[in-house]
Amino acid sequence: MNWINNVVRPKIQRVFKKRDTPDNLWVKCSNCGEMVFHRDLITAYNVCPSCDFHMKLGTKERFGQLFDNGEYEEIAIPEVPADPLKFRDQKRYPERLKDARAKTGRNDAVTVAHGALDGIETVISVQDFAFMGGSLGMAAGEAIVVGAREALERKAPYIVVAAAGGARMQEGILSLMQMPRTTVAVQMLREARLPYIVVLTDPTTGGVTASYAMLGDVQIAEPGALIGFAGPRVIEQTIREKLPQGFQRAEYLLEHGMVDMVVHRHELKATLARTIRLLTHRPGSALKQETLPATRPNPPAPVA
């Protein structure tokens, strides 16, 4: 009996042992439900190959796409008070910050870096929706301002990739104060005649839309991105009317003059390079748009 338990059974178990498979090999598209192999999704910058839906893209991946050869240097952001209002709801605010930092590997929602974009020294700030919904707090506001100052010092264009659910309620009025602060920073760039370009991604709402996200010299939106102040459901409940199809989506805003262009993520870097060269009167770009399928489906209406 011991021989069966100690020798035979372990050998049989080893033969039929279930191999552990990583949980993240396949990603389900939230728009069409298609299962996409994770490596294919990474190669496509998180754009679904079946329906062309633009999924959220992390900070590191965004920098890697925009900077030449994925090479850049992050800019340190001064520390701000961690919990100025001693805020607590279901959790203490410092605990929420700790969880968000562990999840994203970022200190706060906005990261600033500088490097070459098509050979042009450029400062880029990326807002990560995975960090507490990309909410605008003191640290995020400080990062936007630091990015503007860095662009002024380097006499470089400044690009902000915005994604946010609005202001950070845990910081109250101190969060709302970042709206005029960032607006003043944008004005400093304008007075210095330096390009300020905003890339609006899904979603960009609330106080972010009411400040630096809508002040760009050129406003670029990704396909299907939700852009507005209050959400569609809140507006419908307030005015008690049905909103038009696609209301507050990038394509609707383009038709109504709120954004300058809607650009596919695969074409974003080349578009930014051309725009910067036009605004700074530099020679033509050496970049080419990335090769895309010959017949690409029209961007679908994302799930509300």
C-alpha cells in the first residue's frame, strides 16, 4: 500500500498534472467581445484588431509609442501634501493612494517625460486612467505645471495626453484649484509661442475638460473617446431629454467644431510630428504612418 501511495500515485499525478496557464494570455475586447492574444494587442497598442476599438493604454506604453525608439527621461515631480483634508470614506485617502500606486507602479495619475519625437525635443505628460480614474489632484496639477515649465526651459513643444474622470474629491477645493493653475501654465506657453497640443483619450471629463484639456493649440482626439464635462447620463437626467446618437464622442465633437481632428492611435505619432513641424516651421517629417490593414473598419460606437 505504501508503494502505491509513495511511488505509483505520484508518478500518475505528475503525468496528468494540470499545467498552470497565465490568466492574461487573452484579453476580451469590451466593445465586440472578441478574445485577442495579449501579444497581438501589445503590438497594436491596445487597439482591437476585429472592431478597431481603442482600449486604454498605460503610461509606459504611451511613452514608448510616442518617443523615438521608446527612449525618454522622466521628470521628477515635487512632493505635495499626502492627505491635506484627512479625508475618509470607505477607506482612508492614504490607503487609496497606496493601492493605486501598487496597481500602476506610478506615484500619481500624471507622469512627465522628455525625449525626441521625430528628432524634435518634446515634453509629454501622460494621464493614466488606471490611477484613481486619472483624477486631477494636487500631484497631477503639479505635474502638468512642471511639464509646462520644463517645456519653457527647453523651448520645446508640450504634449498632454489626457484621460480623467474629473477632479479628485478627496482633496476638495485644493483639487479644484489645479484648474486655474494649469490654465496659467498653458498661458505661459502661449506667451512664449511654444506649441501646446492635447490628445484627448477615452474618457476625458470633469475638471480636466474644463481646464488644460481643452486649451490646446491643436486638439486631437482618439476614435470613440468620450469627451465632456458631465457624463451623458447626468445630462439626460438633468434636461430630461434623449441625447443625440454619439453625443460627446470624438466624432460628434469633430463635426461640431470642438476638436480639430480624430486620429487613429496607429497614426498618432506621425500626426503629432507633422503638427509640431508645422507649428515650429521645421523641415518635413521623416516619419511614415504605420502600416495598417488595407480595409480598416469604421470606428464603432463604444459601449456606453
